[in-house]
Amino acid sequence: MKSKKTILGVIIAIIVIVVGGVWYYNSQSKEAASPSDTTIRIGSKDFTESLVVAEIYAQALEDNGYNVKRVYNISSSLVHKSIVNNKIDLYPEYTGTGLMTILGMKMMTDPDKVYQTVKAKYEKKYHLTWLKYAKANDSSGLAMRKATADKYNIKTISDLQANASKIRMASQGEYEQRADGLPMLEKVYGKFNWKSSKVYDNSLKYEILDKDEADVTPAYTTEGRLAETKKFVLLKDDKHVWPPYNLAPVVRDNILKANPKIAGILNKVSATLDTATVTKLNARVDIDGEEYTKVAKDYYKSIK
């Protein structure tokens, strides 16, 4: 009987030691993974929009206790390699870029389908997670003088095509030949028989429209000058010619696994970013000359 009691005591002692060890290990692991002990390396591409959005991510993570290392102004051609090669932990990317430039897949025009495709492919191929995408879409488009658009009641590219004989096009030369330019437009919308079409330097296009020397020009949908809504209007691509380029954080799986709260923090940021908002943020930097860090900090404060 005494022997049985001794054995039982030893077993209980072993159980206590094992359970206590597991508890201690878990508590230590949780402590090690706390935000204050974690440094997140945030990357950005080398243009205004990417810098502003990356800095908003940084502000959000720092506000939630994370240490952040900024690795900004990476060439667009190198930023994907940087995250794959463990030089950065996350950065803002575009769904269309992920689909066609990184994965080399054919163009799709449905935003959800593009997102689900890149999310699945990146996970399988690169062990990277696409968090939720923002409504902000930095795609190709056409910008018009508001006065001309109002005069002919032009709101969509279909409206523009129907009134093309009254419209002066400010082109950038290659637009007439580029696969994703006028040829793609005409394949979907029909022939654009412009009143006139002249080639101008891309940097001058909004000045040309503002001076009433042309009526419409190729644009990217979040360009800062489009925030001047009394002067310019972005036409709706009603037949969905161009692929979506929605913004989303791309994060290394191991970082997300160790810091799962990052997903909720950055998804909350993305939920506030639409095309008009990002356009205004770009305008504050590119038109008003403000520092991108101040613009991002102001914006984060406004959405906290």
C-alpha cells in the first residue's frame, strides 16, 4: 500500500512539474511576442502614394505598441524581392500589380476575383498574406475638364465615346499604341473620333486642360490634381476596361503568425481608404508641398 502511495505521489509530482513547465513556457512565449518587444520592418515603393500609405501603417502599429523600422523608397521593381528575401516584413501593394507583374497572370477586371487570386497564389508560392484590400484604386483612367464634361453631360467613358467628335484629346504619344491605352479602349467602347488629338508631356497635361487647350487626358485614378474637383473630373470606366489596382498590406506569414493583432490594426486602416481619400492625401504632398510624414500622421489621427 505504501508503495502504491509513493508511486501515486511521484506521478502527481511529475504532472505538476509538466503542467507548470507548459504554463511557464506559454507565459514566456506570450511575453516575448508582446508588441513592445517586436520590431516590424515596413517597406514602401518610391513614390508619394506608397510612402504616405506605408507611413499610415507605421503610425497605426506604433500607436498599438509596436516598434517600427521604416525601409522606404524601394524601387517598384525590387520591393517584392525585398519582402521575399526577408528584408522587410510588410508593405502596401496593388492587387493588379500582384496579379500581372508579380504572378504574370492574365488581366482580370473583377476586384474580388483579382484579390482572391493573388491572396491564394501569394500564400502558396511566397508564404505571404494579403490582408483586406481598400476601396482605393490606383488604376488607369481618363480625366476631363469639368466645364467640358458638364457642357456635354459626360460622366462615363461611354458618354465620352458618344461625344468624341466634340472633344480635344491631350495624349502622351505612346497612348495611341500602348496595349492598355487607346487600342484597349476602342476594342471595348468603339472608335473614338476625336475633334483633335495632340501629344503633350505628361507633366503638363493638367495645365493644358486648365488652360482650355484640350478637354481630356489619360490619367491614373489617384493623381493629386484630381482632388481639384472644380476643375477636373475622373470619368467612370463603366465597361471595366482596366484592371483594379486596389491597395492592400502584404505581410510575411511568420510575422503575422507571431503578431496576429497586426491584421486587425491594418485592416482598420484599409477600411478608411477610398480613391477620393488617397487622391486628397497625394494632393497634399504633390500639390501643396507638405511632407508625407505629416500628411500620414494627420490622417491617422483623424481615423483613430
